[in-house]
Amino acid sequence: MAPVVEELKVVPSPADALQAFAGCDGLILFDSALQRDRLGRYSFLTADPIATFEVERATFGDSPFESVRAAVARLNDRFSLSRLSDLPPFQGGVAGLLSYELGGCWERIARTGRDEFELPDAWFGIYDWVIAWDHQQNRAWVISHGLPKLDSQDADSLQPSISNSDLSSCQDRAAARIREVLAKLSSANTEPSNDDLNEASQDVPEAELAPQHPLPGWDGVTSDFSRDEYLAAVARVIEYIHAGDVFQANVSQRLLARCNLPPTELYSTLRRCNPAPFAGFLAHNDWAIVSASPERFIRVENGVVETRPIKGTRQRRTGPEADLFTRDELRQSEKDVAENVMIVDLLRNDLSRVCEPGSISVPELCVVETYETVQHLVSEVRGTLKQGRGQRGEKSDIWSLLAASFPGGSITGAPKVRAMEIISELEPTARGPYCGCLFYSCFDGTFDSSILIRSFVWRRGWVQCRVGGGIVAQSNPVAEYEETLHKAEGMLRALQQSGLCEPRAK
């Protein structure tokens, strides 16, 4: 069954469309706020899923994707869902959040002791309608399959073979949903709404927070590390490296500020301050993710897997010549190149667990990409999912791929498991969504996702973001600490423009 489609006569910006749907549950925006060559062609917005699934707390040995995998399989069996090849790829399917701690399903990693904000380790929705943008063509469409609302019992009872009456009902529901979407867009108020989310939950009192330390140079922002504590944590990682425990490990600090703004307003400001090709937004109940991520985690299309790890960072300079010099220095840095190559090797290993033997390749290695406030070294690793050929051939899907590769190697370290143990030991608060991912998965298995860096978590009167970096043997603790502040610059600028913090007078 193909979806029903209506092209928009007037194409709104994704940011304006987000404001139009503020307050809808499960509101998700995948936003190509920075468009370049092969990245940032499409954007997608959806809300009000027909079914939801949640993993409150990961437990070793759990299979967190089984319920959603089974529900999608039953929907495909029942309705024979198809995708239109001439439209943007996401036309309905699964979308949601995987938090960093979900990795505890596959590895016995101790959780960090403090988690004041307690977001779920995973949240998924099955979505029937989507607004899809093609920025190259400057066109947008509303797309819907007209699937019925489901609860868990409904999903279990779905039977194969669609009837003519079922098809007619789906078409009627799809047409009705498209009309509702168009009505919201046409009556949209682009001013931020104060009714973004359910505000029933109480603010977290300062006394319940992990110990906080003023962030150097800023009023209104604190960190869960003092400068000296962060330097000591980096030095401890270097000790572990010299002892042979790891080659690299990522250490981050959590920045925290009070926030009384609706999350959609915060997103609009962040989008202006720090545009990114994998920007995104997710709001559910009383929490929201506000992201300006530059990093793709995993993309799958026609069975081909692509991941784009970022390792190596330099602050942008104001003059063009100085900026070019910084770019060349990053490209020639033995330390940064070695750091990037380590993670490329780790990801090649992760993908090899679910990809066809001999299919892993590295089309790009250590390419410099430029963003609003920083420059990054980026590589690309590709493989082909196992197709199940032969009598005993294994077949992989996106869910087995996620189980093999989550969380991403670029924000853990190498070897991954020991690096995650060190992160748990050294970081005083839970990562939550940081270094997890926002993702969508189409009904046909097409998949895309971002690594949640340069991202805010909005909940219970506070907004938090984490910034970190990969530590190797050659790392200088002071330089690593300063790098985290460079990475935070766009986030801090967004908080400043939102009136939530101010640079401290020198």
C-alpha cells in the first residue's frame, strides 16, 4: 500500500512548521539546517504517533528493539506498506531517541551514580504522517499511509492480507490526517508557544543536583566538573592509556543553566546560532531534545550502511587566512589524524559483525569540514548488511546493526567497552541523550540517525548540554579542556541570545 501524498503550495521553513505543531506529543523534527553537497538535502517533521514504546532503564541482556521490530513487521504484513521512490525517504515509520545508557543492554557497564533528570534510555514512536522537504528542489509534501492507532494488543493481533475495505479506510484516514496537518500549517502562529509541553513535573531543586561549579567566563552556567577536576580526569585517562587499558577514551563535562523558555523557542535560537546538517528536535511529555549536531551516526539505504565519525577539532578563526591556517594545521596534526583513524578502525570492526565479509570500505578518511564555530576531521565508513544468502546465511536489519554498533565509537573510545567503563568511573553525572542518537527508520528499512552532540536536554526547569573530547596518549589536559569550551561556543551563544546566561566581564 502506497501512501497518500499532497504537495504544499506554500513551502514553510522547518523551524516555522515546528512552531505550528508545538504542544503535539512526540513532536519530532529532523532538520537539515545546514545544507551542503551530499548532506542536508531533506528535512522531516512528524508528531502524534500511532503507537509508542519506551525503555525506562536498560538492563543487561534485554532486547530493547524487539517490541517495535515486531509491531513494524505486523504492520508490513497487514498493510503491505511501500515507499514512493521519487519523494524524500522518510514517509512514515519508526522515529525516536536512544540515550547513551541504552548500551547497558549489550555490555555490563556500571551506570553513573547521579541522574537527576531521568529521561528514558529509549523512546520510540510509530508515525503515520510526515511533512517532508526536499531543499534542493524547494518543495515539500504531506505524506500519510492512514494507519490505525495501535496499542500493544492491537499490534499483536494484526493479521496479514489487506482487504479492499481496509484499503479504503486507510485512504480515508490518510486524507483526513493530511487535512489536519494542512489546517495546522495554515493557521500557524510562528511566535513561540508557552504551551510546548506538559509542565506538570516540578523543577529539580538546586540541592538535588550533583555538585556544580561556575563555568569560567560565563554567568548563569555551571559544570559538573571544576576546571581542575576535568584536568585530573584527562590525566587519569592518559594513565590508563599508558597502562595499556585503552588507546582512547572520551571524557565530557555537563553544562547546566536554568531555563523557563519553551523548547521550540530554544531550538529556533540554536538553529540560528549554530546551524548543522543533522539538527533535530524531539518533545514528549515533560522533556525535549534540542540538537544542532554536525555528526551522522548511521545511515542505511538499500542495505548499504554508512557512518561518518568526527574526531579532531579546531576553533574557527575570524580572518580567512587564519582560518585556512587552522584548517591545514588540523589536517596535518598527527595526534588528531591518529585519533580519527583509531575510531575508523573501531567502526570497521563494529560494522563487520553485521555486514557482508569484504564489504567494509573507507571512501573518505580525515576530511576537514567547517561549521559555524569549529572545524572537524571527518571520515566515512561503509558496508553492506548481511543478506542471508546460502543455507545458513545470516540476515541483518537495522535493529541488529544498532545492537552491534551502539553507542557510537566516536564518542566512547577504543576498545569501546573498556572506554565506557572509564567514562562511567570518571564522569559524575549520567550522559542521558548525550552521545545517543535521534533516528528515523522507514517501513522498508531505510534508516538515518544523528549523534547527539551540540545538543540541549530540556527538563524540569533546567537545560543541559555536554561537551567532551577524545583523549589519547599525546593529549594535553589544558588543551583538551579548552577544546570542550570551543565546542560549547555555539551552545553558549544560543543560551546568551535566549537571555539564560551572560559572558562574565573580564
